[in-house]
Amino acid sequence: MPRIDLDDIVQSNGTTYPADHAGPVQQRWVRRIAPAIGLADFGVSHVVLKPGAASSQRHWHEDEDEFVVMLAGQATLVEEGGRTVLHAGDCAAFPKGEPNGHHLVNESDADCAFMAFGRPPSGDCHYPDVDLLWSGGAFRHKDGRRY
Amino acid sequence: MPRIDLDDIVQSNGTTYPADHAGPVQQRWVRRIAPAIGLADFGVSHVVLKPGAASSQRHWHEDEDEFVVMLAGQATLVEEGGRTVLHAGDCAAFPKGEPNGHHLVNESDADCAFMAFGRPPSGDCHYPDVDLLWSGGAFRHKDGRRY
């Protein structure tokens, strides 16, 4: 049955961020749909942000396209020099290599939910707001030291 | 600005189906988002089905994962041995290689809209209900003759 019952898929608030930078995503609850249902060509995640939570640290990928579709509630898309409130049905795209650090933040007083699409990044990921860099398969300080 | 204004993207009801099989998709209106905004890792299409229209002939891909998220209205997912009505927020996945011919049909009296994700298929696509096969880069009759 191709229709997906989200309740069948484990929801986790885990993160691989170093502890110093994990606070904003502690109330980000993710269901990794693609591996759960046998998709391999791209990643699909269902994400709930509790009030105050962020989708990630603000970041941009050198080599991973990203796409989001809002499903419920509202989230603020924060990017270089701009803020845009997204509502159900809105979508946004982040082509790889564009140095426009972005994330979604739930600044409302209710949960919001969105679907995120991407592929596993093989190159660097940059975090303009914090002392963080993903490079060589590990999180590092901006000077290259590993966390 | 990563938020996408759908009105900026051309909407087309074109199809490459042979004329014999194009009827069901004549009122399928597609915006091909990925090329319009510079995504290359996967395809993203915004699709509106007018009442009576189908997303495609019922089909399955040997080598392309597909995923849909309903945005508005309702569509009937028709697959082997089953029918499921999808509403806004529902999603469905079609892993490559599973011989479960599927399509969405708008059996309601109002437009419906969904977002579809995939990658360009490089292998065969099978159509269980009609004399149609995609193979070797062309539409063919099931006996292999080209349209």
C-alpha cells in the first residue's frame, strides 16, 4: 500500500550536532521516510518543529540540493538578509552551492510540520552563525579542529 | 529568495504520450519546478488535476523512485487491487522495481493539487492497463513496435 501511515515510522529528536550547537534542534522531531519505505534515489523526511525549535543551524550545502514543502502550521524561513513566513502548501528550494545559509524556525505558538527532500551530502556544509563546519565526514570548528 | 512563487513557473498540460493514450492527462497541469529553480539532484513537479483528469496512465518504473504529497483537494490513488483517497497532507511512495501500477485520478468535482518527486527514468516503464511500454527511450506497443 503506497499511502504512508506516518504513525508507522519512528519519530526521533536525535541529532549528530556537537552538544554546543544542538540546543535549537532539541524539539525537532523527524521521521526518515525514505529508508523506512524503500526509496533510495532521494531522501524524504517528515519534520515537526515544536514552538521555538529550528530545523537545523542555519547552513548551506556545497553539493546537496534541498527542497521543503510546508504541511501544517507556520515556519519562518531565515536566510541571508531575509525572513519569510511559510504556511501550509508553501514550498522553498535551496540549490546546492548557493552560499545562502538558511533554516526554518517555528516562531509560532503551535507545532508546524513540513516535508524535506534531499540527498546525502558528500561535500562540505557551511554554518554562517556558529563555529561549525561539516567537512571530511565530520563536524569541525571553523579552524578545522574536530569536535 | 528560496520561497517559490508558483505563479512564476510555466504551467503546461503537454504530454509525450501517444495520442491514443493521452486523453486521461489532457487536464493535468504541471509546473516543472526543479529545472525552473536550479535543482538537479531530483525532480519536483507541482501538478493540478482538473475533475476527471489522471496523473498518468497507470504505470510502474523499473528504475525510478517516486513520491507524492497531496497539497489540496482529494485524489484517488489507484493501484493493483486497491483504491485509496488521498487528502491534503497525505503522502505515498512508489519504490522502483515494484510491479504495482499506480496513478492518481481526480474523481471529485473540484481541482486537486499535489507535489511529485522523482528522477529521470533510465529504464523501462510498464503500463498494465493499455497497449503501452516505455523502453529504449521511446513509447512502444507492448509487442515492441514504436508509436
